[in-house]
Amino acid sequence: MSRAFLEQEINDLARDTKLDINFYSLDGKLDLTTRPLVYEYGLLSNFINPEAYHRIIEEKENEALLSESLGSLHYKTAYMSIKGHDSKPIGVIGIPFFDAKPTLDRQVTDVVASILSVFAWLFLILLILSYFASNILTHPLRLVAQKLKKTNLDKLNERLEWNSDDEIGILMREYNKMLKKLEESKVALSMSEKQTAWREMAKQVAHEIKNPLTPMKLSIQQLQRTIVVDNPKTKERIARALNSLTEQIDNISEIANSFSEFAKMPVPRNEVFDLVPLIQKSADLYAEDERISLNAYIKEKEAWVVGDRQFMSRVITNLIINGIQSVPKEKRAIINLRLYRNEDDNIAIIEIQDNGSGIPENIRQRVFIPNFTTKVGGSGLG
């Protein structure tokens, strides 16, 4: 093996492996090196490590790994015996290298520290973001909680508006539905309280009404039996008036009894009756009143209908009274009462017209509300 060939092989190997390679002769002297400047400046000895010389050349070992140093720089060197074609040693190769474990440990420590630092910053950032996010998410919940605390039956509660279709929007819609039901419950409770008050008042009114009715009716019936009039027309008028009074007393008595029965109007009883005599009797009540001009226009001889005769009589009487009360005191009340039939629909039509002031435009939508009245002494029960 020529020196030039050996030197070429060592240089190629050092270039490929990126390692420093030293070749020592069998007498332990440095023969070739890929780092000649280190030895030219005397930083390292030109002779092999004595222990390596002892173990490889003298003890005939094939290799040895020894720790060496250059000043404060510590490293390891691997020594191997080089043999020729005849298996005889021709020299020793020394390859110095740094132990990678401390460096690797240090690098691992640096990486772990960097990761921990990154995670610490991420945790801090996420903590801040979660704080603001929780505030944003819990704000509508706190708003609902505040509204629930302020919810009261005595005042109008405000609705909550939320434009998103998320879970908060569902919660807001349910809250608004609850408010709507609450308002309905308030109205129902108010109506119930009013009805209870009316019932109590109606029981008292019924008691006061029923007391004088019985003696009034008995007196009229006794008068009917005892009165004697020679004039047939006068007798007919008195009899007609007394009959009407008796019938009206019966109606008032039934209303009083209905008030007594849980203070409500009686249940209608369907029966077949003729409207003509019923309307005529209602008109006869005011026939002798000079302050009223009641004109009955009845085109039909009879008009049979199905319904409650007493209810219908009360309705007509109440409308006539309302018409009279709507006329100013300085004017004479003119009441036109009409009854006719609609042949196409086979129905009877009753019209009651007065010359009063009428119902003002602003309260026309309220006239059918229970207990509503414009009269100072009215109850709104009609």
C-alpha cells in the first residue's frame, strides 16, 4: 500500500464522514492527519496516546475508546488497528469526536423550556380570551336574570330582543313567551277579581231587589181582583198595564234569583214564542208616558222564533231605556220600534231607533266589553 493511496483514502473518508482522522505508525508517531494545523501549532502531541499505544500496539487489541482533552475542551478518541493484506498491523487510526449526549440533553432541555414557555404564553392568552368570551356569553344571561328579578305583576314588563338564532336567542324567545303568558294571566286574574267583586255586589243587590218585589206583585194582583171599571177601554188599559207590570216584576224577580245563584245571568231556555205580542207589551209600557213618543211599526201578524222569551223581553226593554236615556232632557224622546221579516233568510228583524246623541266614535269599539259603561250610575251589566 503506497503512502499516496493511503493519504487519498483517509482524506476521502474524512470528507464523506465529516470527521477528523489521524494515522499513526507502529512506533506511535503521527504519520497522516486531516487537521495538520492543530499539530503544527503544537496544540496536540504528534505521538499517540500512551494508553492507546499500550492497548493496541503492545496488547494487540483491535480498538480502544479513550477520553482526551485540549485545554478545557473534552472529547473522546476512537483508536483502531489497521492491518494489511497479510493481516499484519501497519498502523493505528485515531478518530477524535465529541460526545453528543450532553449536547443532546442540553438541546432537549432547551426545546422543553421553549415548549413550556410557549404553552405558558398560550395559556395566559387563552385565559384572557376566555375571560372576555365568558363575559360576552354571560351578558345576555345576566340581562335575563336582571329582568327576571324585576318581573312584577303590577307593571308592564319589557320584552328582550335578540337577533341571532343561537341558544341565547331561544332563551330570549322563551322569556318573551313567558312574559306574554304572564300578561295574559294578569288580565285573567284582573277579570277574575272583578268578577268576584261583581258577584259579591250582585248578591247584595239581589237581596235588596227581592225584598220589595213580592209585596209589589201581591198588591198588583189584589188590585186586579178588586178594581171595577165600567168603561171597557179604561178597563182594558188598566188590565194591560197591570199585566205588563206583573210580567216585568216576574222578570226582575228571575234576575234577582239568578244573581243569587252565583251572581250570573240565567241560562237561556230555548222555546218557541211569538215576537209580536212580546214587542207590543214592551211598547205598551210607555204608551201613557207623555214625555216619550214610542211608535211601534209591526208589519207581521205573527213572528214565531226559537229562543228565550224573557231574555228577549229584557233586551228590548233595555234598548228602549237606553234610547230614552240618550236623548237630552230638553228634547222629547222619540223611539221607533220596528218588526219585520226577511223572507230570503227566513229571519225576524227587530230595529229600535232613537233621536238621541248616539255613541261617540272613540268608544264604539268598547261598548261590548264586560262592565263597561259611560253612565255615572251604570254598572255595564246590560
